[in-house]
Amino acid sequence: MRVLITGCHGQVGHSLSEKLTKNKDTTVLALDRDCLDITNQAAVKAAVTEFQPSIIINAAAHTAVDKAEEEVELSYAINRDGPKYLAEAAQDLGAAILHISTDYVFDGNKVGEYAENDTTNPQGVYGESKLAGEVVVAEACDKYIILRTAWVFGENGNNFVKTMLRLGATRDTLNIVGDQFGGPTYAGDIAKALIQIAERIAQGDAIEYGVYHFSGLPHVSWYEFAETIFDTAFEQGVMKKKLNLTSIATEQYPTLAKRPSNSCLSNEKINNVFLIEPSDWKIALNNIQAYTG
């Protein structure tokens, strides 16, 4: 298995690189934006032609949700054009592409979990550009997996867990949004899911290509997620005091981009097809010291 990873310094990309380089049967080329600008079609074609991957995993994305509202061209270049060039290069080689997408392709108004075939209706530039990326990947390559996920956190990069621990070190009280719900998802579990799918492809198994959801359970609000983070940090001695948390409504914490109130994704399809279990984010918090660096 020859795997080309883009966005290797991001949360999922870093974990993918770490895990796959330990696999003796896998040759890995892990590239960050300094090594490969995925928005440069010629550079993408040259890198793919030279390395000859059997699988491309695109973990590169413009994920700054609020900045995306102002950086529209950049968002579309990274989230739509880059994936298109990678998918086209994969198609030319007969390779497969695994592409990470997001819960932001939905408006968040549904009651219950979102399934893969639910109507998309992004509410901002980030979600719109990611949905555009899904469309071009599906159009450009026959062998594609689009993996939608939500509320990603890990030891690497910036995320909610790290932000909470950083704020908790200097504050006594915090206001946390309590009316947005989703499944926190550990980056290491996303990487494991992608590798499991990649290995099935490499083995020559009959693959049901298309869109899949993968996220964490149990579903919680941001407030409940924060509560668990601080409880765990206190229990493990990472924090010396308990914070006073207040649950607030979305309108009390205005942001440039609209967040979905419901980001709960159903894991049923990926479990049925690939036997992949949802991410257990509470287990991923067990080594909470790792998120303090």
C-alpha cells in the first residue's frame, strides 16, 4: 500500500502519518502545505505522478470557520479546488481517494441524527466550500470515500479540549454554549477509521464507495463536553481547582459564522459496511495531560 497524505501537520493528518509509518507493509509520503500546495494543480499532478500512490488521503482543509467568512476565495481554493486536483490525479492513476468532510454541510435543524443521504444545506462559507469539495471529489474519481466528521480534537493542533484546559488554568468561571449538540471525535480514531478503510481497499475487497459519517458518542452539548474535560482534568491532577461553568445560549456568544445547533451524525452506515465503531471520546480524554502541551 502506497499512501499519500496531505495536511500531515493537522490533527488527523499528524495521527495518520504517525500510525501509517509504523506499518511495515505501507510506504507513506506525508506532505504539509509547505511541501505541497494542493491548490496548485500542476504541483499536485507532479507529486502524485512521482510517488504513484495507491491511495490518497486528503486531510488538508481550511477549517477556520469564522475566518472563512472573510477568506472566501482561500476557503474554496483549499476546500474545493485542492480536493478536485487530488481526485483527478487519483483517477488518472486508478488510485482511491479518502477525503475528510464535515457536519457543517448540514444546517443543523434536523431532530435526531444526520444520515449520509439527508439533505445538505450549509449555512456559511466553510460548510459551502466543504460541500463543494465533496461534489467535485465524487465527480472526479470513481474510487472515493468522503468521511464526514464533527467536533474533532486531538493532542496535535488547536481544538476545544486544548482551549478549555488553557482557559481553565487562568479562570475561575467560564460561559459555555449549551444549546449546540454533537459528537466529539478523537483525531486518532478518525485516522484509525481511514486506515481500516484504506486497508480494505488495498486488499482488493469489494468496496461500497461514497459518503460515510464517523463521529463520537455519546452526543453532548459543548457545555457537557467542557464539564467532562474539567472533571477529568481535576480527577487526574492536571487542574488543581474545579471551575464554575455556566451554560449559555448561542445568541449570548455571537460569532461571525453560524454554527449548527445539531451536529449529531449517525455512525450506522460505516458500522454496517466497514464494522467501524463510533469514536469513544471519553476514553480519548483518559490521558488528558497530553492535551496540555
